[in-house]
Amino acid sequence: MRIIYTYKKNRYAAYKAAYLHLGIDINLIGNTKDIKEDIKPYYLGLDKDLNEVYISNSGRNTNIFNNIILGLSNIYDEDIKTINFN
Amino acid sequence: MKIIYSCFGGAHSSIVTSGIHMGYLPMNSSATTEEILTTPFYDKAPNIEVGKPLYMGKDKKNYSIYAMGMGHARNYYTKMLYEFYNEITYNHKKDIIFINVTSLLNNYTRLGGFMSRRLNIVPLGRPLTVYGIKRNYNHFIELVQNVKETI
């Protein structure tokens, strides 16, 4: 399963949630404004249950982002979950 | 191979283009109002479902055809989807193409789509979208012919 933490403006909240999910020290996040933003969901690591954890900017519309990702997951029979932090 | 036609709301231009590709709409002549209105999913997608790929069927080459709305940020979401697709299918043959058909829209279809889908004035908006589609129908045919020849 793939879990994507998405953000629109509150990048720090999404990073914090993802770091907590992976059990990484949240002090390592640093200043999220300095993080270079990728268009694709950025792979952060594997959690204890071997789920892949990603982080991504949801773009202008979170609802469309969710629909697109879930649509792609249906087409390719992948299990993807999105968690939004707007 | 999967071919996804994308537009703003996934209710008109992408549906018509995929309908022509699938053979639901004529490729040699202009479509009638009834033919356009009876295309599957035409003027049906609600705002909350923008972004969901609508499966239109399989064409003669066994390619799966989809229509999809991507809102204002089509370029961003298209790039993001290609990148994420590469991420999740790293061991598969690349088999997906996104085709943006928004450039084929005219202001009649834009206004009609806004009235029908956003303002919910369907009796006024839907005929306006059909009028706009019929005016640009040749361009839709050209695009589908081009896609079929190149893919």
C-alpha cells in the first residue's frame, strides 16, 4: 500500500505527520520552506507494515488531486491512500 | 495502452473526443445533437467527481480509452501523473498517454459548461455546449485521426 501525505499550504504539518508515521525524529524536518518541491509525490520511506510513504503538494485543488490519484490507483490496481493537510 | 483525454471538467470536450475515438460519434461527418447528447457521460460529471477517469471502453486496437477532467491545473496534474506513474509502474512497459483537448474548446462550450455544471442551469447550458461542440467538431475529428495515426 502507498500512503501519500498531501499539503496545499501547510507543508510542515504534512511533513510532521509523515515523519511521525515513519517514526523519524521530527526535529530533523528543519525549515520546510528550504525544501525543494518536486512535482511528483516525494518518496520518504517504508513504515513498519512495509507501506510506502510519500509526500506531495496537492496543487490547486485537493479534491481533484485525490480523484486523480485514486483513479490512477484503480486503473493499475494499486492500493493508494491520500491524507490531506490543507 | 491507455489513452486518457483530459479537459477542464471531464463533461464535454474530453467525452466528445473519446466518443469519436470509440466510434460512438461519427468520424466522417458532423454529429447530430441527439448523437452528442447520447454519448456516455456527456454533461453528466458533477463537480465533486472532477479528476476521476471515466472509462469509455476499448477501441479496435484494444487500447483502453478514458476521459478525465483536471480543472485549472491541467499541466501540473499531467506532469504529476506521468511522474507518479513512473514511480508505481517502474517494472512495467510505459503504456499511458494523456491528451489535453482543452484547446479545442470555444467560448460557447465554456459558457454552456459553466452554466450546466457549475450553476446547474442545465436547460440553457447543455444546448449551448452542444452548439459549441458542433461548431468545432472538425477539430475534434482531426485530433482523433492524428492520435490514431501516431499511436
